Amino acid sequence: MVLLGPPGAGKGTQSAMISETFAIPHISTGDIFRANVKGETPLGKEAKGYMDKGELVPDSVTNRMVADRLRQPDAENGFLLDGYPRNVAQAHTLNGMLAMLDETLDTVLHFSVPDDELEARIAKRQSEEGRADDDAAVFQRRMREYRAQTEDLIPFYREVGMLVDVDAVGSIDEVQERVLTACRQASTA
């Protein structure tokens, strides 16, 4: 399963519930990067070189990190990807990875939230949690990156019949119920 949506859409909030409900690991590219950098793995050192210069880690490094993570035993019975794929090229690479593991992607949950709601959520999160990635300028940059790369995944996955739209506006419990309904519908399709 892949979670898709803009920054602040609630993917992180809902991922713990999805992971627990379906007994699958939540695999976040941010977590993968941090683990590899902290563990000083060869891929971590390579990624750190880009991150230290303020550059995005190239797809070639990201793809290898994700492939390594998907081969770990806890992902044998399924997984939840958050933050990957980030673009259509990565989606094609993911398909190749899964084919090598004799697996397939079952569904892509698209968390849909209007821009004004995203901005309000980010501002609230910044004031309550003080997260560095919730600064208004950082959020605008992340939204530009999302629109330039990741938004193209919506028609890509819709065309292959994997995309399930989830209205991600409402209370955490309301969105959680919509997510579970979408997962049930996807599993019977």
C-alpha cells in the first residue's frame, strides 16, 4: 500500500492506525534516510553527502534504500509506503522492485485536502509542535516540490486502477473511518 498526498494531509497521522490494523510495517522514506545516515551505511553516507549540501537525495540512492528496506523480513507480508514513490519514475522502479520480490502493489490511498485547510493545519502544527518542516516558507517549498513531481502520481495510479481517493478533511476518527472503508473496498476490488 502507498500513501499519497500533499504535506499536512494526515498521512503520518493515519499511517500508525493502518500499520497496526493490517499488521504491516509503516515504511517512511524519512525514517529510511535517518536510519541509514545514523547507521553510517554506505547508502547513508552517500545520502548524507547530498543532504549536507542542501540537495535532494537522487532517485538512484533513494531507490536502493527502499529496495533494501522492502527485502527486510517484516515487510514479507505487506507494507505501507509513505513518501515513496515521489515521482512517476520511482513508481516504475517500485513496480520492478515488487516484481523481483514476487509482490504487487494493492492500493494507493490519495489523501485529498484543499490548500487552505493544509495551510491551517501546518500553521497549527507549527505553533503546537514547533516542527522545523512546518515553517511557512518550508511548507511552500514542499508544496511546490509536491506539485512539480508527486502530483503526477495521481493520474498515473488512477489510470492503472489503483488510486483510491480519501477525503482527509475532518476529525482524525472521521478520516480514519474513511481510510478503513477505502482499504476494505480496495481489498474486495
